[in-house]
Amino acid sequence: MKRPNYATDKVLKQFIKNALEEDIQDGDHSTLATIPKDLQQSAKLLVKENCILAGVELAEIIFKTFDKNLKIENYIKDGELAKVGDIAFIVTGSARSILSTERLVLNCMQRMSGIATLAQDWDSRLVGSKTKLLDTRKTTPNFRVCEKWAVAIGGGTNHRYGLYDMIMLKDNHIDYNGSITNAVKMAKDYVKKSKKKLKIEVETRNLDEVQEAINAKVDRIMLDNMDVITMKKAVKLINGVCESEASGGITREQLKEIASTGVTYISAGALTHSAANIDLSLKAIK
């Protein structure tokens, strides 16, 4: 799949630089002490748990960033099903370079594959509906680019990437302003004055607030922690004048029932904060 727009070369370069610096600092002394400088070797990425594989493209970028002479032969692509015993790729070149980048590659791929696998499982439950599965900003600091990329690889849809690319007026924004009407007016004034192209979403907690958000003419209304009956009434009230989003403690078991309400999106923080890592290992080829 095509790399998401937010996973730019600049962003990935900075992420990799910081991660390697955190791990290596003044040297990978275990490797420097025991591995000859000119030793050339190969290693295979071994899949030890069935999954939707993610992070293959990132792994190659990490290897090449650290040592441009490393060569990678890919057998499984991002987003493809990988089974126990499969070899995802083989990396060949400086043994020192392979060992020094091993943990960063595995940390990224294990986490990303776990998220992609969960996203694919959840998204499959929405087949047959028009509802799309969204992630949230409930991500690991400094690792968001990888986690959101993994959601996309698994078939989910990315919500706003950060605070800068959409206006979302949540309960605290609304409570601080006194009402949805006041908060939306200020947001629209800000967008007009700043000349930014920003959509406005409003979080609602009951049907009265849904109606107020409709009257305020926003781009999307979030239905926060509503039961399915209330959600159905809210979607009917909205009647397609803007997008709708179900959110708040969503579980896998609820997905089909929530989608049946006709809501445009379902957002779930669980995709990134509750995914289990997939067991992968980088093994020397003797």
C-alpha cells in the first residue's frame, strides 16, 4: 500500500534518528566487542505468530538509514497475512549494522503488526455496512506515525493526525465556552480569520446537544458514550446534514450493532492502546 502522507521522509528520518540515538548513544558495545568490522552476514525476519504483517517498508528504511549498503529481499508485503514459520524478508550486509538495528526494527514491526492485525479484525466486522473504522489520538508519544500507519495497513481509516489538522470541540472546550453554540461560533471565527481549511467536529452527550450541533452547522457530530437506541435517534435527527461518529469505550462486540444505526464512523482508541505485540524475531542465517 502507498505510504500515508503524514509518514514523510522527514518525519521518519527524525523518528529513526531519535530511536537509534536512544538505543546506541556512544556505541553498541556488545557488537563492537565481538563482531569483526568487515564481517558480512544475513538474517531473516521470522514470523512466530499469525498476523497481518506491518512495518516491512519501515524496516527497510531503518536498515538503509543506518547503513545504505544493507540489502533487503522482501517475501511478504505490508498488509499481507503472515503465518507462523514464514520468512518476511532477508537482510544482508554488515553484521554489525544488522545487529545494531535489530531491536528497533523488531520493536516497530511487532507493535505495528499487532495494531494492523487488530484493525483488520475489527474492520472485517463492518463489511456490508457503510460505516468506516477510525483510530484516535490515543497513541504512544513519539510513536504516532508508526501506530497510525499500522491502522491504515490493517484496513482502518485514520482520524485527524494531531491537534493541527482538524478542530474537534470536546466536552471541556464546550464547558469552558458555556455551550456548543458559543464554541462553534468562536471556532468558525478562528477558521475565517486564520484562513485555514479546517473541518469542525463537535462532541455531544445527549440528543439536545446533537440538535444544538446541527443548528450550529458543523462538519461532523460525535456521539459520545451513547447507547445504541439513543445513537439511532441521533443519526435520524442528523439525517445526513453532516457526518456522524460513534465514540467512547467501543468494543469489538458492539461494532455490528453500532454500524446498523447508520453512523458514518466508529472511532476506537483500542486499536492503538490495546493491541498486543506480535511475536517476530530476526534470526542469523548460519
